Amino acid sequence: MSQADISSFVSSVRQNDAARLGPSLLALSRQSMPDMLNSLDQLSNSDRTKFGQAALTGIPGAGCNRTQTLPESKQVGVNRIEFAFRVVSDKRVPSTIPGDLYETGQVRDAYSFLKIPAPTRNVWVTCIGAVCEDAQLRKKGEEGGAFSTPTIMGGDATNGQAGWDIGLKYGTGAFASLPRLITERMKGSLIKKLAINAHGFPGEVAVNGTDETGLAIPTAMTARNLSAFKSVLDFLDRVMTPDGTLLFQSCIAGQQSGGTDLVVALSKELGGRTIVAFTSIGFSSPAKQRRGDEACREPGVRDTPYFGSSSDEYGRYHKNGLWDDLSKMPWQTETSPHAKVAKNGAITRDPDDN
């Protein structure tokens, strides 16, 4: 925080009438959101009213009750200033978020300034198959149409994993589109938990999908190439809660030293967050997770007791009632049997690789 810049702005407002506040508008527009909020907060109510007239509502003029803002208000990001002004004046975050304030982390700054928790959502993302956009787990056989009142499950079931709010699908080679897709659905809410469902290999996640031979489409994410995904990771750092969880619901991505290196490196990149990958094969069932007559699936991947592929992938997850027993094949979470977990650069949970 630049207290000198804040003090200079406050002094400028206090020494000038509304008609002479142009320079203070320009100075405020150059401040970070935390500094901008603190600058406005240090004004008295009368000074804030004076500044609001100069920048936003207009200075009262002669004749017909006309008002006019200063010319400088057209030269700055006045929507950003108005957002900060409303946060300070109304003691709440406006429902409409202008510009890029969400994806650049400035909405999170506003909640931090107010010292109130931001609304959060849990997001399940896939580049494999489909997921229902409303990812809240329905009671088996129920649909979520406009004229129904579906039962939302309070816990996991054999048809899907509970606790998710939003489901997103992105295309092959389109991992970089994740910030746009999340922003379109989430603007105003932070991510508490994010799952990315993609094929995996020891120490890598095929976040851009795989080709027809099953090989990862370049570039797969590994501990060594996180810089290739900087734009997405920086975005997640700005829109996830400081204590959020990122799960890669991917087969065997957590296996071996490569899997350890991946979750450790990501836990440094996204400091404070819990990073999870899995050492066993994960499995989801298009048939068992299908929601009623809809084409989409309930979210979730099962944590299986297998560490390699099989010629009968589908059969072995259903034999002897395995699919129907959540105690033997639970949904993948940070506490399920084969979760490898890291936080702040250290492994906090290290299951067997085989």
C-alpha cells in the first residue's frame, strides 16, 4: 500500500472545491484497488460527496438544476472508480461488476477491504465427456427443468459427487479458455474448490486433451512447464479463495516423483491453496452418471483401487457391485484413499503409488 499516494489524494480533495478536483481524479485512477478503497475511506462524508459530484453524479450548475462532471472523468476508468466509491459508501460490493475487476482480483480486494467473506462456488471442469451446467447433485432419476423442484443431494451418491455448484466443459486444446468460461459464470463469486477432469499420466495432466492414440496434446501440464500455463494459474490465484482447493481428477497424475513434483510446484504457485492429484486410475461412468433424460452427467470421478489400465476398463469397475459401494470406490477428494496432497510447497498426504 502506498500511504504517500493515499495521503496526497486525500489532501487534494480537502483543499479543493468540486470544480477543481480534476487532478485528484487522475491520481486516484492510477492507484491499485486496495489503495483506491483506502483513499476514499479516509475522506470525510462531505469530502466524499464533493468528490462524487466531480467524478460521478455531476457538480450542481446554474439554471434548470443542471449538473456536470469534470472533463477528467471521461479520461479515467470511471467505472472502476465508481465501483470503489460504492464499496466505501455503501459498505457492500455492488451486484454489477464492471470491466475486468473480477478476473484481475479487484473484486476479492473489495471483500478484503470490507472484511466480509465473499460468496463462493465450487466448480467442476472437464475436457472429457460432458457435465451438467448446474452441477448440484440431483436425486437419481430427477431432472432440473424450469417447472420441477429437484431434490439436491446432501451427500455423495452412486450417480454423482455432491458439493459442486457449477459445471463447465471446455474443448480439446482450449485449456487457455478457462478464465473466460469461469468469469462468464462466476463474476462476483470466488472459487472455493475447483476440480479439473482431464486424462493423466505419472507427473502430468493432459489439460489440453489427448489425441486419438491417447497421447497428451501439447502441452500437458508438468512441474517443469508451469510457465506455459501462467495466464490460467495467475487467473486462478486471483479468483480462488486464499484457502481454496484445486483437484486434478485425472488418472495416476499423482504417481511417482513426477506426481509429487507437480503438486508441490503448483502449491508454491498457488500459495495457501491445497493441491490434489491421484495415484490410482480414476473412473467415471457415462451411463451411471447420466442425469435423467438429459445429455449431461453428474460431476465426479471415482477413486479406484487400480494403478494401471485394463483391456476391460468398464467391466472391472462394475463387477461384484464395486460401483455401488462408495466405501470401496469413493469419489475423488483430498481425503480419498489415493489422493496425493500438497500445500505451500510441502507434501501433506502421500499415499502408496501401487
